[in-house]
Amino acid sequence: MCAVQLRSQLNGETKCRQWKFILVLVLLPLALQRLNVACSIDIDEPLVISTVWSDATIDECHDDYLLASANASSIFALSHELCELTANETKIDLSIDEQLERTQIEIGRTALCGNLELCNTLDDDLEYLACINDSGRRNLQLITEINHNATSAHTRLREDYNEVQRTMVLCTLEAQVVYVNSMREAHEKLQQCRIELAEHPTPN
């Protein structure tokens, strides 16, 4: 009885091994075929294991860099425009009234030329010279006032314009610093991304 049970058990184990062997024979080629496709291995060529980067990951690195560069350029353009607007607003707050200064100078010039024209209408030489002598004193005073007003206005206006230029230059320099730092940071991140890919490559 024990011999019959032992023989039956051995026959079951034998059939089990046979089925396992058959499954291996059937599934092994399929598994190799899938492995061949997944790994892109040419069975006719010698197997060469190479380290490659993932194109998609490299593209992501460069996409991030291009996006950061575009953002830095946009921010710089907006900052530069804001600098110009600030400078233009500063120009409005000048320390002199430009139109008033021009009007006063034009009044003096008109009076000076009018005095000379008045003398030019005289035919008598004695009267002409006497007129020039009298108007010369008045014209000298007018010229002194015109020179004083023009020099003072020009000096103050130049200081105002210099302040506008100073504001524009300093504002633009700050925008340039932000732009350069942003581009430097973007480039460093791109290089770090490449280094990480080189250390931890993703096979295709």
C-alpha cells in the first residue's frame, strides 16, 4: 500500500516537472523577444552596453533654460520701460518754468531790437548817434538781464536733466544686474541638470 502511494506521488511530481519544462520552453522565446524589443538588442550584432541620456530629459533641461531666459528678458524689458517712465515723470518736476524763462528772454530781445530799429529810422546822423548812445545804455541793461536769466535757467535746467539722466542710468543698471543674475542662475541650473543626467543616466 505504501509502495502504491509512493509511486503515485512520484508520478505526480514527474508530471509537474514536465509541465514546468513545457511552460519554460513556450514562454522563454516570448520573454526573450520582449526583452529584445525593449532593450533594442540586435541578436546578430555583439551586445554592447552603453550609457545614454534620455532625450526627453535633456529637452526638459533646455526647455527650463529657455523659459528662464525668456522670463529674464521680459522682466528686463518691463524694468527698462519703467525706468523710462520714471525718468519722464522726473522731468515734469523741473526746478524752473521753461516757458516763463523763454518768454522773459524773448521780451528782452524784442525790446533790445526795438531800440535799435527806432534809431535806424532817424535820417539825421547826429540824432541817430544820440539815439544809439541813449538806447545803448538801456540795451546793455537788457543784455545783462538776458544773460543772467539765460545762464541761471540753463544751469538749473541742466542740473534737472542730469538728475533725470542719473535716475535713468541707476534704474537701468539695477535692471541689468537683475537680468544678468537671472541668466547666470538659469545657466547654472542648466549645467547642474546636465551633470545630474551624466551621473544618473536614463537609458532609452
